[in-house]
Amino acid sequence: MTQNIEESLPEEKRSLNFIESIIEEDLQTNKNDSRVHTRFPPEPNGYLHIGHAKSICLNFGMAEKYQGKCNLRFDDTNPEKEETEYVDSIMEDVQWLGFQWDKEPYYASDYFDQLYEWACLLIKKGLAYVDDQSQEIISQQRGTPTRPGIESPFRSRSIDENLDLFERMKNGEFPNGSHVLRAKGDITSPNMHMRDPVMYRILHAEHHRTGDTWKIYPMYDYAHGQSDYLEGITHSLCTLEFEVHRPLYDWFLDQIIETSYRPRQIEFARLNLSYTVMSKRKLLELVKNNIVNGWDDPRMPTIAGLRRRGYTPASIRAFADRIGVAKRDNVIDVGLLEFSVREDLNKITNRVMAVLEPVKLIITNYPVGKTEMVELENNPEDPQSGTRMVPFGREIFIERDDFMVDPPNKYFRLAPGKEVRLKGAYVIKCENFDVDENGVVQTIYCSYDEETKSGTGTKQPKVKGTLHWVEASQAIEAEVRLYDRLFMDEDPAGHKEQDPLEFLNPESLKILKNCKLEPALATAQQGDKFQFQRIGYFCVDKDSVKDSLVFNRTVSLKDNWAKLSAK
């Protein structure tokens, strides 16, 4: 079930979440010398998405709240899928969100030597062994949740033989898949993760940091807790799927450490967002199949995509704060994320006039050749934003859907014989219009009353419609990309028999050419954000070059999808 937006908004004073309660109890009992040290441990095998943003805000946020530290640690234990490009993008994303990790970034590969030594220690304790079976056979022998596992025939190998084989694995004497190192857990445990889990596998692959030095690589379940311990982590915050891994996390630490300090794993619900796919595998498929234009495509839920679309760090942090921290999974309405960015952009963006689908309007009784300047407010939400002067003349552009030849009742925009106000300018009345051979309106002809100028005119008639516009002779042209949700289904990944890609929204991108914008936007720079009046929030895309602007729609002024869902 999707969480209602209004229910998600924070109260003025909120009680502690369960993680804060645990931390405060640890501080009161002087556990780990009353330190708070968290970490964010991404795998450098893809770009971070909005779900990772929640984890970033939580880990760094807890460190900030309790005057502690937070490490950035890359879980680089699978060289076949990792790239430096992903490392760089992850660091950029964390800093863009407004956080800074303690010291330099850490890597699981920093601890490969120590992890190997501890693996040898477990072998010497009789708690680990080398298995020569294939992964398929090992999986079969581990049983099922309702059927206990079967011991490997190699489980009784001698310590000396295991040490020798493990060293030879390290030296690269064996091919991929021929041997693994397994912990000697409880093969009959009801927890499948305790049934002799694999600690190391052979991988002859170039590592982005260590090159070809290592031929064996630790599994996450083994490397995770030990890395936490080596870094002095006190509270290891993980998503809920790692709850069943916690006994193994504790078991490895029990065999290795002899200090009073130890890290504690705590699980929280991951972010599930409606109309969104979070699987890295599926996101990679979108990129590789050119369904989207790269990891930073503004339709992607990646942090890079949201940044390019015009989302702000403050809006994402506010969203993370609103959804809070839960112990059970639920689905958050993507409308809450969009609400958060609207709320932030409403406060910080200047209002400008842009006509996306223009039609020419001529004010027939306005002096030919005359241009005047009208004063418009930049941002009514920001008293310090000031005003700007915008040119107005005889010929202007308005939105094509702001005019109808035969309008329905309660249509308050422009139509034959009807009056509207032009934002910041005059009241006009439609006198006539031209159409082409297909009946499409080409030009609208209106009259105006000079005494109805906004604010200064002696006549201020009450009209029900106000339109935005752009003066024709000084208008600049731009390409505008109207981005929408990538999926049409509320839970695209929730259909067992169907691929999420079957629910792609064919209208997720609409490109409009030759849009007309007020001339002040000619100097807009990449990343600049604006509210196009009556339309939505937009930002300048990285594809923009001099004299060829490209704008992305960040979000509409209102949640149109909520209206569609209600029908």
C-alpha cells in the first residue's frame, strides 16, 4: 500500500525513531566509549539512486546529530562489476547532498591483507575449510528453509591441507569456480546464511585499485563486519534484507575480536517508491538497451538523474526526513518526493515567462513599432528577490491551449469575444483569428485598453483569466524537454510474471522545439532553476550551449498524476 502524502508530513515535534533510541541508550550506558561512528558502504558497480540517498541521509545524519563520524567505504570486493567511474560518481553524489565523510574514503580492498590473515586464523581454529565443489552442488547441499543442509565431503579436511589449498588459491594456481573457502557454521541451522557460508571465491580479474595482485576475493558477509571493526564503526545501519545476515555478522566477529568494543548491525526498511524501479540490474538494463540516455537521464531515479532534472539537495534531504525510519517495508508515494522539490523550488526560484507551444497574438490597436517595459516580481515567496523589467509590444506569443475557438462553460482563458489579462500588462479582448487549411489557429487578433495596465492604469476591471506571454520581437528560442514518470504502473517490479519494462510510459519524454522565452533567460547557465509561470519548474540542461538553450522540466506546478489516479 502506498503511504499517503499528508500522513507522511512531519509533525512539529517528532519522537525519536528506533535507531535514535538505540543510539541514545548506548550513549547513556557508555557503550563503545559513548562514540557514534557510522558508515555508508556502497558497491562501486553502478550509480546511486534515491534509495541510497535515504541511507546516506540516515548514516550521515545520525553522525551529525550525535557529534560523531561517518565513513564512506566502498565495498569493492567484486572486480568484475566495479569501475572507477562509479567510485567518482558516488563521491560526487554524497557531497552534492551536503555531506562530508570522515578522513579519506575507505575501501574494503584496504583490508584484503588483514581479511586474509583472519581467514587463515579461522582455518587454524577449525572453523573454515576449502571446498572443491561447484556452486551449484554447494547450493543443493545447503538445503532449503524447511530441509536441513548436508555436510560437504570436504568439511573434514585437515587444517594443514586447508591452509595449503587456501594459499594456493591466493597465489592463483586454480581456475575460477574450482575452489571456495567456507566457514564451518551450522549446516542444520534454520537460518540458511549460517549453513557453511562461502567466505572467499577465486576471481582472476583486474581490480580497479589492486590490479592483478589478488586472485581471491572475500564475500560481503565476511568482509562487512570485519571492515566495520577495523574502522571503529559503532552502529552499522543496513537495510532490512540484511536482518537474516546479522547472526553471521556477529558470528564472524565473535571468532576474531577480543576487545570490549564491537560494532552493532541495525536494520531499517529500505525505500520503495511508487512508479519506480530500484533494482541496479534493471537500471543498468535501461541504460544498456538505450531506453534512457545514460545513468543521469532525468527520468532515472539515480541521484545523478535527479540532479540533472533540477532536484535540489535540500528537497531530497527534506524527503528523507519526511519518510522517516521504519522497521517494516512499505511503499512511499513518489508524489511526496515531488511535493518536497516543489516546496523547495517555490521558495528559491525566480518566476519567468515561457511559452512552450506558442501561437502569435497581435494587439491590433497597439502602436506599431512601440515597445515598453513592464515590471514583474521575481519571487513572491522571497522579499529580497526584487523585480525585473520585461519587454511588451504589439505582437506577443501565448500558449496555444490558452485559446479556444468554441470554449466550454467556465473556460476562463481567451476565446472570441472574451477578455483576459496579460500578466503584468493589459486586459485584452479577442476580436478575430486566422486558421490554416486544417483548421489550426495561426494568429489571434485582439484589442487592448491602454488604461488597464496592471498596477498603474486608471481602469482595473475584474477578469477571471490571466495569461503569461512573451513579446515576439525579443523572444529567445529554446528546446524544452518535458520529463514524466518512466513507468505507468504503481509497482512495476511487483508483477511476478511480467518484466517491469513492460510498464514503460511511452510519454515519459516529450521534446518541444522553438519554445519562446523572455529575453533575460538568454544568459541562463547550466543548472539554473526557474519557475515557468503557470507551467512548472524547469532547469537548464547540460546539453545547453551558447545560443542554443535546453531546459528540463523538473516537476509540474501540481500533482497531475494524483488527479489521474483518482479518476
